[in-house]
Amino acid sequence: MRKASALRILSIILFLSSTPLMSFPSIFGIRGFYRTVSAYTPSAGSYSFFMSALYQQALVKDSLRFIDEPAGVDTMICVEDREHYLDGMAEFGLAITDDIELALTMSYLVNAYQYDQVFIRRDYVGIMDIIWGPGDVRASVKYGREVNQWITAGGLLWLGFPLSSASPDTVGDADGYWNTGDLRIQVRRPFLSTGKGSWGFLALASSEYGMFEGNINLGYSRYRQEYADSILGVVNQSDGAVDFGIGLGLNSPLATLFVEYSIKSFTSRKGYTGYSAPSRFSGGIRIFDESGAYLDVVGELGLTDYDREESDPHSTGNLPVPEGIPGDWGVMMALGFDTHFSRFTGDNDTGIGSVVGTVVDSETGHSLSGLVSFPGNPISPTISDSITGFFSAPVTTGTLVVRVEADGYVPSSATLIVSEGQTVARDFQLSSSSSEGSVIGTVSDSNTGLPVAAEVLVEGINISTVSSASGTFSLSLPGGAWALRTSADGFLDGIRTVSVTAGQTTTVDFSLNPGLESGEILSFSNIYFESGSSSIQTSSYSVLDEMVELLSYDSEVCVQIVGYTDSDGSSSFNQGLSQRRAQSVMNYLIRSGIADYRLSTMGMGESQPVASNSTRQGKAQNRRIEFRIL
């Protein structure tokens, strides 16, 4: 027991140390930190969604000159107004392959200007001017590919479409910076939208070492703005910007800490204070649990100096910079869900799937209202519909027993294997409790064909028998569908479902596979990967699925996955490649329902070839995956 516990703890530590950072969606909806994007892509079919709110504030200091005519005294009053910005975002991401990820984001913006309530403004009613409305919708596509054991690189292309026109609010302050009815255009972000489309691309590079991950982004974005002004007239302006971002994260089993720096340098805005290169520093924590849900809390500091008099478009001729200037400081919170990081520990608790089916009378075919339960699992029972006989239940993945009971009928059971995200259909035909039939059969060794003395157990009811020396057995069972399990020392259990008819004999034969033994090595050279990559080709899924089925039958076995390569390339690259390929196989088994603590990995590179590397056939044999039974 102590040895098993120590092995489980060691396996968990190895799994955590080799798992990439839990990179949930960035502001692009693509995986990353907050403002930097990761080149790593999730497994095909995984998706994510979240909603976020970013609040920013900036202090505006102006000197207001007030002249007291009767006293002949000139008074200077310091006025401190504040700019407030609230950005709401809803985002959805989907990995369509192991290398390509898509995302869609939509934003809703609020811009507010808060007036300092100095006595000179005693005639001004109200404290804020506010404008709000939808911002932009942005579609993104990302491609990421492993370059070597240290670097993953890729690219991101995005397109933005406005949901509202570019129109700033008017102000009503009679005694401050503006006059009543002026446009609030000299603030850091006067517009909710550019009013025109935008696009951009990023080159991405990411690296990970142990619990650390770093992201670097470099790209270019292009914006078009259209605005009608009483002084400037109709202005159509295009701007190009060089984008740069760098981020570093530290992963733990419960949270991710990260810091990042980002800057957008507008090449056409050089020389205008506050407009040429908006930049910011971000840092935050991402808290998540095994369900895939997470919470982000991020703080930001604006690093850009801003002078609204020097940035006035009426004097510069340039419209406010697209997307605005960051505030002095900001805080962001996000709630989301990501299937790629949804995980459950335990033999039968590795994810969520579902079981559906019908319950009917075996003789008449009429629908029955029956209790559907899951013995040995903390899954809530359900009841089949009395009119249609249909039932549906969410279940934990793995191997589980489904039992159906109805008044006046013999209970029926079935053993099912459910993978994550899979819906398994199973119909039940219940027989009247007064009718019985016979089941006869044999139990043999699948390798030798020799008879095997095994226990034959009927799932769900207390009926069992033992096969004779010649491997034969017989049972009397009520009519209906039954799951029979055979168990014998040195063999994996066999499970078959039989349909018993009252007064008739049903034949079923079991061919048992020898059990996995410690020290045994299963070698496969037909598990294929993309050239120079750890991405598993779909043609290999059937081989891996057979391994999943084998490990599902023998839930006590622990396995070490060992990767080998041929001699093409440097030995150091091959060493890393073999380790990453073994990790990819391990991840596939985990996603298919095998508990992570039962698995570990090792990369052997080009060492220990089993054939000559001088021929194509020999190299193919050397590119292999071994499963070592521990």
C-alpha cells in the first residue's frame, strides 16, 4: 500500500511538472495571458468561453482661473477631474485541430468623465458625463507548431468590425476645461469605436521550462477611422502600429501567476505626446479548479505620458489614437471555462460524458418507467419516461455499471465505457419476473485456445457460476438483457452482453486475454507523428484506443510510456522529441479516461535502436513507442 501511494504521488508530481501552463484566453479569445498570446494550442475539439470587465481610471489636473471682480483679487484653483473607462468583453474560442485555434470576441464600452466638485462649479448640476455602447467584434485565427523541445512558434491573424460609429460625447461643464456643448474629444479615449474595420497579425513564440512559460509577440496592426467634426470636417484617417508584448508566467496546481508588458507604437504618430506609443504593465493571478472553470484578477499600470492640450486633434489635425490611451491604473476580472483543462482524478472520474437509452418490455416492446441507477458511483439516478421509455443521464467517464429496475420485471444491468465528451447509447429490454431462459458457453485462452477455469458473474444480481475444467458453463436467467463478467487468475476480465429469451437457450463464448505483468513491454512502431513534431496523426488513434481498452480492463496496472526516434537530426533534438512524443501519448490516454497517476513518460531519443538506421524500413522500426508495465 505504501509503495502504491508513493508511486501515485511521484506520478502526479511528474505530470504537473511536465504540463504546459494553463493558458486561458487572452483579450483575443486565443490562449495566452491577458495581453500576450501563447503559441501553444490546445487539443482539437476543446473550447473556452469567458466574460471579463476591465476598469481604468486616470487623473486630470487643470488650473482654473477665477477673477473676483469686486475684490480685485485673482484666484488660481487647482481642479482635479477623473476619467473612467469600463470595458466589458464576451469571448469564445475553439480548437479545430491540434495546431489551429479560432476565436470571436465582442466588447461593450463605457466612457465617463467625472468633474471635481470645487466651489466654482456651484451652478453645475451633476458630476459626470457618460457615453456607452457596443465597441468592436473581433475574429481571430491562430496557428502554432512545435519547433524543437524548447520553442513553439506560430502566428495570429485578426479582423475587427465596428458595432457603433465613432462619436464622442458632449459636455455640460460651464466652469471647467470645456465650455457647455463642447465635444469631449481631448480625453484618453473619446470614441467607443473607430467606425471602420481594422486588422492585424502577430508572430508568436513561446517557451516553457518546468513550471515557467514565456511568451513573446511581435506584429503589426492597421486601423481606419472616420469622423465628422464641425471644425475639421469629415476626417478619414489610417494608422499603422507595431505591436510588441512579452509575458512570463509561473504555474502551480491551483493557480497561475503572470506579469507582462505590452506596447503599441504608432509609426504615423511620432512627435505627438501621449499618442505615439501607448504602453502598459500587467500582472495578475489566474485561479482554476478541476472542472475547467477559472477566475482572473489582473492589475494594470499605464506607462504612457499624456498631455491633452498637445493631443488636441483641432491643433494636431490627427484623430485620437485608435483604441485610446491606457489610464493611470486599472483592474480586470474575468470568469470563464475551458474544456482543455477540465480534469477529474480517480479511476472512474476523469471527465464528463452521458448515457442515453430506452427501457421497454422485452415481449411487447411497450415503454416502461424504470429506475436507472449507477451502482458504485456517486451519480444521481434517473427515471425513464413512461410514454417514450427514454432516459438521459450525465455521468463521470471511465468504466461504470448501469442498472435498470421496474416493478414486476427482472432488473437488468450493463457495463459501459464512457470517454470524455462522449454520449453512449444503451437500450434495456426488461423481462417479466416469471420467465427464465438458459445461457451456456465456454471460456478459453485467447492466445492458446485452451479452456480456462473462470468465475462467470451476472452483473446486477447475485447469480454466478464457475466454468468446468473443459471451460464450459451454464446459467439459468430471467428473460432480458444481461451483462456477464468472467474473471480468472492471470487473465483480464471479459465482459459480454447477452439477450435471454424465456424458454430458450442462448450461447456465448469468452476468449480471455492474458493479464499485463510487471516488467512486460508492449512495443508499437505504428503510432505515427507529424514529421519532426509530437502531434499524433489520426491514423494512430485506433492503436491507442486498443491500449486504452486494455488499461481500462486492468485498472491496477501502472505504465511507463517510452519514446524512441531514428538517427535523423541531432541527438539532443531527438532526445527532446522522443520525450514530447511520449508526453503526447500520455495526454491522449488521460483524455480517453485513464487516470493520470497510472502513467509516466521517458524519452530515449535515438538510443537503443532495434533495426539499422541505414534503411528506410529500419528507421520506421526505430521510431516507436513502448509501454512498460510497472
